Amino acid sequence: MPVASGETAPQTALLALDFTRFIVEHFSADLGVVDRAATALRLARDAGVPVFHVVPQPMRDDIHPAAAPLEDEPVLGKTSIGAFGTTPLHALLQERGIGQIIVAGVATSGTVLSTSRWAFDIGYEIVVCADACDDPDPAVHAALTDDMVFPDSWIGLWRIATVLAATEIDALNLPS
């Protein structure tokens, strides 16, 4: 949930997950996801939010140009589905005092779900940019991001995260 006026927002980072050319082209139902991720990246960067890119280790040099890291943004190579299990991501976030993560990635049922659940379990506040995430199966993506699809489901990301559009990042009361 967005922070109420007068409260201090936790330090925030954006996680760009699996935005490689191969993954976007083969595991997205909507190739426009990378353009919406680019919007999320721009808004986060404009707000001074650090960005971390996490991709499969063998694909570290295949990041999609629309989601390319800036020179000072870490690119972490992973060997598991989620971003935390086989990378130093948690330690890097802790070093920077990050308490909230914004998640964008492909695929929703893979890296986005795994990373979000792990982050929730270790105490992060989570924001999922639903339109900057995609899945090979649009129905699965909808089931995970839209609380109206299966409102009684316990797997929906809305149970553990604020789910919003990439263009709504600036409504999060981020530090500038």
C-alpha cells in the first residue's frame, strides 16, 4: 500500500527480473511488457530509486535493450528461478537499507512469483508492477495479479504485495 502522508517511506529498489531478449521473446504473451518495464525503470530512476537487474547467469550479456542497465546498476546472474536464492541480492539490499522492492519481470508464474514470495518471507514490502510483468499464459498472469480473477485464491500476488501499473510508481511516495 502507498505510504500515508506524514509517514516515512521505506527505502525502495526496483528489481528488473529476467528481461533478456531470449526470455522476453519466448516467455511473454505480450512483447510490449518490455516497453512498460522501461517506463517503470525510467520512473524509478527519476525518483532516485536504485535498480537491480537479475537474470539467468548464462544470459547476463543478453539483456533486452529496452531494459538495459545503466552503468552503475548491478546485473546479478542467478542459477535458480527467484532472484534471492543464488545471488547476493539480499545482502546488497540490506547494505543500502532497502525495505521495499518494486518487481517487474518475465515470467509472472516463475521469477516474479518466486522472488516476491521469498522477499515477503524475509520481511520486504513488495510492489508488483503488473503490466511490467508477463507470462506465457495470459490467464496465469491475470490469476496472479488481478484479485478479481480468483478472489479466494491464496497464491495471488495481491495477498502479499501492492499491485499497480508501471505508470503508478510515482504515487508510491518515493524519496526524490
